[in-house]
Amino acid sequence: MALLEVDDLTVNYYTEEGVVTAVEDLSFRIDRGEKFGVVGESGAGKSVTALSLLRLVERSGRIESGEIRFKGEDLLSMSESAVRDVRGNEIAMIFQDAQTALNPVYTVGEQIAETIRHHLDYGDAAARERTVRLLDDVGIPEPEARYDDYPHEFSGGMQQRAVIAMALSCDPDLLIADEPTTALDVTIEAKILDRLDRLAAEYDTAIQLITHDLGVIAEVCDRVLVMYAGRAVERASVEELYYDPKHPYTVGLMSAIPRIGDRQDRLQTIPGTMPDLVEVPSGCSFHPRCPFAEEACTRTRPQLVDPATGERAGPDERSAACLAYTGDLDGELDYEVEVRGRDAGAATAESEPPEPDGGGVDRGADPDADSEGKADE
Amino acid sequence: MSSERGRIRITGFDADAVERREPLSDWTENRAGETEGRWERGWREFRQNRSAMLGLYVVAAMALLAVFARPITVAGVTVQPFALAPYRPDAILYVQGLDVSAYEAPSLAHPFGTDGSARDVFSRVLYGGRFSLSIGFIVVFVTAAIGLVYGAVAGYYGGWVDEVMMRVLDLIFAFPGLLLALIIVAVLGKGYWELVLAFTAIGWAGYARLIRGEILKVKENEYVTAAKALGARDRRVIFRHVVPNAVAPLIVQASLSIGTVVIGVAALGFLGLGLPPGSAEWGTMLDQTRETIVQGPGGTIPWWVTVFPGGAIFLFVMSMNLIGDGINDALDAQEGEDVARGGEV
Amino acid sequence: MSDTREPILEVEGLTKYYESGGGVVDTLLGRSQEVKAVDGVDLELYPGETLGIVGESGCGKTTLAQALLRLIEPTAGTVRYRGEDLTAASDDRLRSLRKDIQYIFQDPFSSLNPRLTVGDIVGEPLDIHGIAAGEARTRRIDDLLETVGLSQRHAHRYPHEFSGGQRQRIGIARALAVDPEVIVCDEPVSALDVSVQAQILNLLEDLQDEFGLSYIVIAHDLSVVEHIADRVGVLYLGEFAEMGATGDVFGPPHHPYAEALLSAIPEPDPGWEGDRIFLSGEVPSPLDPPDGCRFHTRCPKVIQPEGSSLSQSEWRSLLDLKQRLRDADALESVTAVAESDGGAAGPAHLSRSALGERVREEFDLPSPVSDDEAESALSESIDRLHDGDFDAARAAIDDAFESPCERTDPPLYAVGDGHRIACLLYGEDYPDAPERA
């Protein structure tokens, strides 16, 4: 049994302009100790997904349907007080803005110790000791002294570290990190991601990392879910996603990021912008921006299918939501992924290396995607 | 594994193909629909607010009644010939030969009864709206304008200018408001324009402080720097970019404080420091008859001489507050909308 | 690139200090401090080129960009545009010079006045400089919108009706309206989504080709700068650490800071296994930047004094200890957190040897360190700490460990054609410094 199982989650927001479906029919699994990435641009529904896992969707939003099972228990049918016990204790959350996550009128140490006392029934001295250890673990220098500092005396990076310490304080089984490093500089980001990675292993915590940054995903995650306009469009292990993306949106995203050292004159782009969720295009919501789109894409809404077989995929299998894999398109997805210096020999342990000549992607030609990914690394 | 960067290269995702082909569906990026200016949107919001609209109707009705209460003559020419009020407000009816005594209870001939000098209360209440309403609007308009300019200059330039200007404000805030107005009236004497002056003197400081705070926020916006980068002069930056974006709370404040001013005028009137005795201003009317509240002539209390002017004050002030709240909500909702569209849905 | 040509923009010794903290009263009493946001920056911009400026938050990027245009008044230095000194120009002259140098802002949400229509926003520069009116103005606005990939039917709409990418296009159209020569772009794409970011970067490049623009692009994202810039300057605490052609800066030899910065960029490639350089400590406050080389407090390659035989990591750790001691007044500041219990009593009750271990553990120092002299100074300092005498502990360590980097502020040394690095390792005094490429 997976640690977290989400099935057919749909979240609506009721706004003045109409009903906004922020998340639609979303299913995924997170295993114990796994690092699961959710990637997408703003408005893709990433944050709403995270909030609904903790039943923290705001007033105007409602979880319409679906199931969220954490360790086999349905979070959506739990009582409010039972959910409160899960929050912070078993599922912890880190937000992008560390500054607002810390209460400015209490010292940083006290806030963390408070959580520990509350959830774990520690005494004052024991909670303090555990807090100092945590602050040390997340890389805050002089933790004894910083225990009594107020949040405003911490720099942005240090605040985010303190937030991570607070999230880890009750030894949660799942840590949801929503753009945890987006507001930070790269040198700080690198340190914090490195730290997060190590701590997750040490505390045996699963991470759901939500970000728009493909670099961060590549560094941290094992498996990835790509979201577009409230729906999952691709699900794959991180190697599969980067070396052999299957959904045109993923392909576009991958080709649009400037990469250091790729010596490209001009960036490839995805034309247009993500649709406003009030009025999502018919059929495949990516069709107005997709160079491979055809008439069929405006009529049929594609389901997540196994790109090799075209069969409907289970919630933890490699899949992509594109009509090309169900044989509904006349044309081909004729893009190519070339990975310099990655020949078959160097990549034996990896899942399905693309062809060394870079003639990579001929659809349906790479059967049985190895969804284990780099789980044993 | 490699330590070389930029190894992945994707080709064939041809964005231009999307531009070249005919649109597959009629979906477009920008939603259709008429574009709406800020004020149009605000008005739409406001109109949906029932209590605010009720307030607006009441105020409009009172204003019309006041205007059409008696004919208005400018330099001998009658510009407004209608007379909704049957009598002149200062007409002592038995002097005019009518069979009316003081403190006559409401009747068909005198729907609001008569007061101690046998004047028609209905006519006086209608006509009195002219004083209360006009003082309210004039004072608020003048104070808001002064406060706007003062606060904008202080907030925009900051530094020394701001420091000095704000200390002047502190000086005004150091006086209890109504007391200061009272002193001014006591010194200058009673009269319409004296009242306007008194309330203006105490009223503008609040707006100045409000608008300064707002300007400090607004001028941090990049579009202000952008205007400077384009070579715009200070005046243009202030009045085209800063003030229009800072003015919303001022409007809310102004609409709410019209009621306050009317109450203040009434209060001074009640203290006998308003308009000259005998004026048909609502507060002064109350003052004239205040002894009757406890003990009326002949042991009966003529409730109509206090209830109708008092009720007029109440009705007007409450309606103004409803309007003010409505404006507040309408302008607030816009801000919210802007933010919602900017962030994640 | 073309250093033989005349630079279009030439900046010398540009400096901006902010008064920090307090209002007029504090200034009068001399209580305010100065934030050295930009401290003596030199740069040239050649016609048609793109100069990228990278740095982390707080390094003075935006201040530099705005001081260049005198959007904030620089404290010192000159900015010459085609030979004319902007810093000495009168207000009127400056206003007309704004036609030649334009600015694109970071935040597409706050950089457009929400109360004006797009047409009025783009038309504003035309009004200010009297460039076009009436029919001509409308035509020009339509042209501009078309140029940046919008359509003329957008002119009557308000900014809130547009997405982030479209708003940034509006901002670009506004800057183009005056037909500028130079555009300073302050984080032009950092607020945008990946796919939109690529569109805007391409647009900027197209416009450069079409109108022969010169750009100064400020960004924190090195991959963006690498993509768009011809030359790059790396800013650290208000000074350039490295400056050169893009290829040179992104390849060795590096300034140690630039090297660390580059290594930290997350690579969108799960198979990438480059070495990360983690810098110790945090960016120091610009209120009181370090003496000598501003990077010495965090530099992994900080130079050892002559005759020292410490390993580089030991040396870095010793300097960290020295910095930590500087404002320490409790042993907790310099000792590692106790592994298990025992912490209850606190480090003040530890024996001399246990204290020594805890200090070494905190700073990853072996016992003994590989240089005898250094070891004796370190022991001496720990002895003093054990006595509770912090001043003596400081003195013991201060004298023994001093890097030349703490004393000398390195100038930008030329290491190649137009490639300059402000690091003593590349100076004449250290011809055989191990890191010199």
C-alpha cells in the first residue's frame, strides 16, 4: 500500500466569474520515503492539490469528489479534529514564503518547541533540546543562540531552514513542499535542497515537491507528475520524463528552458499562455498551444494512457494524456530528444535510454517503461 | 552520469506551426466581453448592493426635496419656481392671519405640526435640508481636496517636507475636533460660512494623513518609477499615476464623513452655536425646542417638533453611511479581483 | 567583443550609499548608518551588445540599474552616454535623455498603472515627449503593440485583463515608444512562467536585431543571462567580482564566487552530477561589508599566509572559527550541539578536552590540524575559551590566522581578452597560487 493514494480528486472554486475547476480527476500515489515531484506553471493547480491533501482549501473552494487515502485512511471522511492530528504530525507542509509561515511575535525556537510539545507530548526541556538539534540538523549555525531569535532576525534562507525544521519536528511521514526554494538565491537553494534531500532520507520522510523549476525536480525527485490547467498530463520517473518526455506540453516545457552550455541561439517556445481556468479550451486543454494538435484534439479530452500500449494507465504507472497514444491522430509527434554524451553504455542502469544517434523518439517503440526509475539509487 | 551541462536538446517542437495554422477551435486567450474601466466596474458592484442603493435613493430624494422646497431666486430672477413646502420656513403662521397656534399637533394642514413660534415644521424640515446637506457636501468636498493635495505632496516628496507637514497635522490633531470648531464659531460668530470654515479647519487633517499613508504605499509601485524613467515631470507622476491609485480610501472616507459633518453641524446647532436662532437648520431646530423634550406647554410633550428634525438627521446620516459602505465594498472588490487574477487560481 | 568601438554607455566608479534606519532626527544626531549598495562600479556597454549582470539578492543589482538612469540619485561616479555625463545633466536635459535610455521592469503586475488602458500606458511616453498626437499617436500605439506581439484591439483594455507575459510585452512596448538606444532590463523574465519566459527572451533578441538596441540585462538566473548576454558581470556586495565575455565567465578561470554560483544552478537533467560548491555562512550585510576582498568571509579558496601547510578546508574552517569568535560571548556559539543528553549542563561545564572536541566538531577540524603553528594557536585559543576568557581566545586566533584577502581589496585583474577577475589569486603577487588556471 502506498503512503498516500489520491484518486480522481476534483476541486472546484466558486468565484464571481463562474465555477473554476482548479483540479480535475487527479490520481497519484506516493510511496514511503519517495520523493515525488509535481511540476507545472502558475495556474496549473499544483498548490490547490497540496492544500486539498491537508483539507486546507479556502472557503470558496470545495473538494467535489475523489478520495485521498493516507496510510489507507480516507482523509476526506475524517473528522476535523482527526485531520488536525494528521496535519503537522504526519503530513507537514512547507510554503514558498517562509516569512509568513513564522509568527513574528514568538521566537523561532519557541514556535518549533510548541509544535513538539503539542504533538509529541514532550516536556519543556526535552522539547527545547529536540528543537536545538533540529535547528542544527537543518544547518542553522549557533542553534543554541538562534533559538531565542525572532523570525525577523533570520535571513530569508535561515527562515526557510527554520520552517523546514518545524515541518520535520514531529517526524512526519510526508512532507509537502510548495515551491520551497523559489524565493531564495541559487547558492542558498542548493544548500537547502541538499539538506532536505539528506534529512528526508534520515527521517525516512516522503516528499511531495511542488515547483515550476525543472532543475529542482531533476535534482531531488524520483517520480514526477506534470500538470497543465488543473489536470495531470504526464506521469513518469524523472529519467523518463527528462530523456524521453511523452506529452507535447512536457516536450515544450523541456525545450523552452534556457540551459547553460547548450549553445542554442534561440529558445524554443510554447506559444500563448496557460488558459484561464474559468474558460478552459474544449477537448485537450493544451490544443491551442500544441504544434501537433489536430481537429480531434478539440473534441476529445485525452485520458492518461500508457504511451506504449495506449491502454488506460493505473495511478502509479508511466502515462501521458495525449490522443497520439490512442491512435486518434493522423500525424505524428515528430520531436526529437538528444542527450549529448549519454550513450547506451553509460546508461545501462537507467530506464530506457533513447537511441544514441539521437533519433530518440519514435512513438510506441519503447515498450514497458521501467517505472522503478532510480528507486535503488 | 556526467558533469557536463546542457546535454539535453529537444528539436521539433515547432511553435511557429501554431501561429501558422488556422485556429483549431474558437477558444481565444483573452476572454471576450466588454472591457470595463475602474469606475464602471465600481458602479456595477455598487448597484448590486441593495442597502447602498437604498441610501442613495434616500439621499437623492432628500436633496431634491430640499432644492424644490421653496423657490430659489438668484439676483432677482427665479431659477427654481417650485415650492413643495406650503409655507416659508420662517413664516410665523398666525402673524399671516392663519388660524394656527404654537405647538399644534400634526394634522392634514400641517403634517408635521407647528413649533413654538407657530411655524410649519414640515416646511422647515424640507427647507432645512438645504443647510445640512449643503454644509455636509461643501465641507467634505473642500476638506478632501485640501487633504488630498497636502497629503500627496507630503507623501510623494517625503523627507524634510513630509516631516514638517506632518508636524503641522499633529498640531491640529492635538485639539479635540468639535471643541476647535466650537472655538472658531465662538470667535467668528454664527453663520453659514463660519460653520463651513470651522468644520473645514478641523476636517482636512484626517484626509491628509490618510492620503499620505496611501501615497507612501502607491509610490513604491514600479509604474511610478516607470513614469519617471519615461521622463515625466513630478506633477504628471503625482496626479496621473500616484493620486488616482491612492484616492479610493479617500472617497470612502469622504462619503462616510458627510454624515459626521451633518451631525457636527447639528450638534453645534443644538448647543446654540450653529446658525442664528430661528434658522431652519435641523440641529438649530432641535435646540429651539429642547426644553419641550422634558416639559411641554400645558403638560403635554409636543413630540413632533423634535422627532421630525431629529428623524431627518438620522435618515440622512444613516443613508450616507450606507452609501459609504457600499462604495467601500465596491472599490474593495476591485482590488480583490486584481489580485485573484494575478495569482494562482 | 568589439572593444575597438566607442562604448555607448560608460560607467565609472558608480556608487550608491543609502542612509539606513531612522528618519530626520537620526540623521541630525549622526546615528544613521550607510548601506553600501553599489560601491565603485565600472562598466562599458557597446552598441548592439547585451551586457548581463548577475548576482544574488542584496548584491545591489537593482540599485545599480536604477542609479545608471538616475532613477535613484547616485552618491558618486559618472555615467556617460555617448560622452555626455548623465550625473551632471540638468533635470530638463535628463528628461530628454530618457528618450535614449529606457528601462524594463521586473514585475509585470506592479509596473503598469492599473488605472490606465494599455493604449494610454504605451502612449504616455509619446505624450510626455510630444512625439505624436491624435491620429499619429493611435497609429504609433498600434504599431508598437504589433511589434511586441499584441494586437491593436488590446489598446482599450486594462492591464488586469492580461497575463503576466502579455503585461511584460506591454512594458516593452512602452519602453520602445521613445525609440531608445539603450534599454536596461531589470529581471525582465523572473516573474514569468518558463514557457512565457522563452517568448519574452526571444522577443528581446528580435527587437535588438530590428532596432539595433543595446541591453543591460540584470538577472539572478544565470541560465537566462548565459543565453541572452554577450558579456557578463558578476556582482557581489556592490562590486564586480568578475567581468568578461559570456563564454569566458561561464568557463574557467573563475572567480571563486562565480564558480560557486555556477555550480549551484540546478541542472534540468537528472543524470547530471556536477560538483556543488557550498559556500560557508551567509552574504554579509552591506551595512558593514568585510574589509579586503568582500568575499573572503565565505570564499573556499581564501589565500593562506606564506609558509602555512594547512589543507584548504582546514584553513577555511579556522577562518570560520575566527569570524564566529568575533562576536561570540557564549560557548554555545562555537561548539557543536551535543549528540545525546549531556547538553543539559551546557558547554561551560565541559572538561578542556571535551570542549576542544566539541569546538573541532562544530568546525570540522581534525585534531591536530596539519600545521604545527596553527595547531598551537588553536589549542591556545581553546584553552582561553575553557577559562572563559573570550578576548584572549580572540587574540590568540586573530594574530595566528590572517589571510591576505582580509587586508587587500583586489582590483579587477585581466586574465584574458576583456576577461577580468577581482581575486588576489590572479594578481601579480600570487603567480603560482594553486588555483590559477
